[in-house]
Amino acid sequence: QLQLVESGGGLVQAGGSLRLSCTASGRTFGTLAMGWFRQAPGKEREFVGYIDLSAGSTYYANSVKGRFTISRDNAKNTVYLQMNSLRPEDTAIYYCAASKYVTTRHQLYDYWGQGTQVTVSS
């Protein structure tokens, strides 16, 4: 079993920055990608980005490309989502997730964190 715990959400003004953390514990063997997703009220869960743990490469949704960056600290079993130039439309609950596949599809992520609220005021 793999446990994921997110932290770092909060309230920020438009144009500001936040960094989210996702720390994994338990059985990490077999995890190929760590993804970030978000869900705003009344909307479907949306892919934000992932990091391929084998290749070290990252991939982002067009809506966040150039503003958000995913990185990792292997020693801490932690993945980060650095969010810059935040906009009110980035307001959502943000989730990290783990998958055996390198994919943007949330259905293929088996393990999920509890989510952390990000609110961007205009």
C-alpha cells in the first residue's frame, strides 16, 4: 500500500506563487509516474502535470505550461508542484497521485492524496 500526503495549499493573490508538496510512504515499488490533478467546484477532475520517475521528465497541461513546475526529491520521497503567476481560475483542490503508468488519465492512477485547497483571489 502507498500513502500520499499533500501540503502547502492556501490563499494567495493573483500573480502570486505557492509550492505544494506530496510525500509518499509505504510501498513505492512499481510507481512510474507521480501526477498532479485539480478539481474546482462543479467541474471534473483535471490533469495538471506529471513527472516520469524513471526518465525524470515532466509533462504539463496547456493551461499551466510555463507557470507550473514539477520536481522531486528522491531522498525525501517527495514531489513538488511549484505554481507561479497564479490566476483565479487556478482555484481548486489539488491532488497528487501515483500510477504504474506514465499517463494523463486520472483513471489510471491508483493512489491519491487527500487533496489540498488552493484559492487565488483577484
